[in-house]
Amino acid sequence: MAADIGIIMEQALLDSTVAGKNLAGKYLTFTLHSESYGIHVLKVREIIRSPNITAVPQMPAYVRGVINLRGKIIPVINLRVRFGFPESASTDLTCIVVVQVKLPDGRATQMGLVVDGVEEVINIAATDIEETPDFGAQVSTACILGMAKIKDVVKALLDIDKVIGGDIPGNLTIPRVPAATLVGGSVQLF
């Protein structure tokens, strides 16, 4: 019996390590509603201060409009609203992260993401990434690649193609991960 438990635990560790190896790499981390998130850096094209955004009628609430970025029209969405967080006033830290996304029909396009602030570009090792926890049957975590443990803080790593993709109607309900720190290798929620 104890040997069986040891084998199961070993397999679970191997599975999470394999998942982490697939996700390891450089990520741009940013904040939304006092929470930290990451996007794989290869998806990021540039980060710009928030320019004037031209509203487009009859768009969902999370679509802010479009911007003219060096002659190219780029749609802009507010990730706060897309994730169901309350909208807030812009600050000096508010910016737009321009990303390259793959739409459900296979086309690639650039989109602007309004975020509260950019933190850093960080290399995340496979050992610092865990699978997304199961939040229950009614909560979809399809747009979360995994959870990274960085400097005693847990950050959700986003599949930005699925966040933007349009295959999920309305606002996404991102499970709110309680503020957490790592103490002695284990996560403590508060």
C-alpha cells in the first residue's frame, strides 16, 4: 500500500514536471486588479503608454476600441473588464501590451491589452510552474496555462490566444486566486 502511494506521488511529480517543462521560458508579467499574470514573451510585440483610444460602436464592454499604431489599426481590449473585474481609472502605470494572437479561425492578428501595470520580463524554470488547480466543475481554467511561483508570489500564466480568441462569449470568469506567498516551499493563502 505504501509503495502504491509512493508510485502515485512520484507519477504526480513527474506529470507536473513535464507540464512545467513545456511552459518554461520567458514571460512578461503584469498586474490587473492587484493580481499578477504572465504572458509568454514571444506573444508580446511591444508595450506602449495608453494613447487615445477610438471607441467602436456595438462592441462588448471589454472592447475599448482601436488605436492607430504607426499606421496600423489595432483593436484594444480592457483585460480588467474581460476578466470580470471592475473597471478603474487609468494611472501613470496603466499601459497597453500589444500581443500577437491566433484567432479561432487560424488567422494571426495584433491586439492591445490594457493592463494596470507591467512588472518585469522573467525567465521561469519548469520547477517553478505547477498545473492549474481544479477550481470545481463550474469554473473553466482553459485560458490559464499554469501557476508560476516567483519570488514568493503565485502568478497565473495566461494562454492569451484563448483569452482573446472570441470562442468564449462575454466576460471570462477567471478564478480569483487568493493572495498567496510561498513559505518553506508550500503555498500559504491569505
